[in-house]
Amino acid sequence: MGKKLIINADDFGLYDGINRGIMTCYEKGIVNRISLVACGEAYQDAVHLAHKRGKFRIGVHLTVTGPFCPVTRSRDVRSLLADGRRFHRNYANFLLNYFSGGINLHDLYVEFTNQIARIRGDGFEITHLDSHHHVHMVPGVLRLLVKIAVCEGIKYVRLPLERKLIKDSGLEIRNRARRAFLLLMCDLSKSILIESGLRYNDNFFGHFYSGALKRKILLRIISGIDEGLTEINCHPGYLTHEIRKTHSWYQHCETELRVLCDSALMDEIRRNEIELVRAVK
């Protein structure tokens, strides 16, 4: 198979600063795939930017956490909402409600399929599915997502199983705790993907370094890529007051943007005989 690499930018559609940053990295850098948020504050801006640049193939970044409203009528997905209007603010709150029986799987099904339908209805061919905060790796949620993917004819689902870490990354202990929990969810859920017949990545990087992909870290990741399909998840953007106020992990997004547009990274990709791929057949 050789070494194949997807560099995917998440959160397209969240805010206009993120939209502009992602398109910069897609046009001038090494980002070669994008995941779109159907319920993002700047969704229509993202659609306009993508179509203006002739991009009609995109992934769906399924979102049921964060300060966003569902695309479905609120009364039809009540269990997903913290205040009757917006989703549970973070991953921890979602999990607390999910494992205590407060999340209705039918509500998840309705919201997920409506997010997919909205993006498809705006003229996109959907290449893959992933999710905000990787909530799709909760086993029960993943079983539901697999059914949706098969029904919708979507062949690829992200597996954010990040086993390797770059030493001396300098990130906080809480990131290690989050990573440990995500690893547990991925280990519990991987068999569901294997049995589904859907495509997924063999290796993954990006959750632990979310919003903090420095040049030296990314160069080390690229130089150490193994055989098979690797996905690197990134979050570039132009930092605005709105983003700084609502998404603290984006405080270094402009640094990440500059790194992803560094020509040395493409040189390293070529030197290691890595093939950049967008679609997985």
C-alpha cells in the first residue's frame, strides 16, 4: 500500500476566521481535505468560499457539542440540548448526559442525518464523516453512525486512535487525560468499524496536539509516518475576538496556519515518499 497521508482541517463553517484560515491552507499549504460543520455560525460563508474555489467534495464534521443550535427543530431533538436551544457545551457534558441515559439515540439519528442532508443539499459530494470532539467514537454513537454512513453511501469514517506521541510536546496534563479517555473509546469501538466494511485510517495524529501543531512536531510526525493510511487532523484559522472568546484551544490557530503553509513540510513529505490522498476508495 505504501505511505498515504490525509491532512484534514476540521471546523470549516464554525466562524469566518476559521473558514478563511482553512481555505488559505487548502490553497497554499498541505491541507488536502476539509470537514464542514452544518450548524456552524459561518456555514453559509463556508459554502460560498468552497463553491467559489470549485470545491464540491467535502466531509461532514458532525456536531452535537458546543455553543451551536441544531439544524433540526429544537423540539424534535430535545435530549441533545442543554438549554432547550443549544447543544451541551463540551464533550464532558455530552458524555455525562449520554451515559446517564439523557441522550435519545433517535434524536442523534435525526440530527446527524439532517446535517448530512443540509450539506448534500448545498451541492456537495460527501467524502467522509468525523465529529466535533470525536463524539462518534462512543460505541453506541458509532453503531448509529455506521448505519447512517452505509445508508447514505459514505465510505469513510475517521478513527482518531492516536497511539504515538511526539516527545517534549509541552502540552498540559489534562490533554493527556483527554487522550487516555479517547484511546479507551477508540479501543472499545474499533471492532465496530472493522465489521462495518467502511474505510478508516490506519494511523492518526492531531487530537493531542489540537490547536498546537508546531513546526517541529509536524515535521517529526511526517518523518515517522508508517505504512498504510495516516490522517493528520488540524485546526488552522485567523484568530478573531469571537473565536478567542468561545474556543480557547484556537489561541494558536494562526501559528498552525503558518506551519501548514511551510514549504519545508511538503519537502519532508516527498523525502519520505508519502503520497497525499484526498479520497479513499
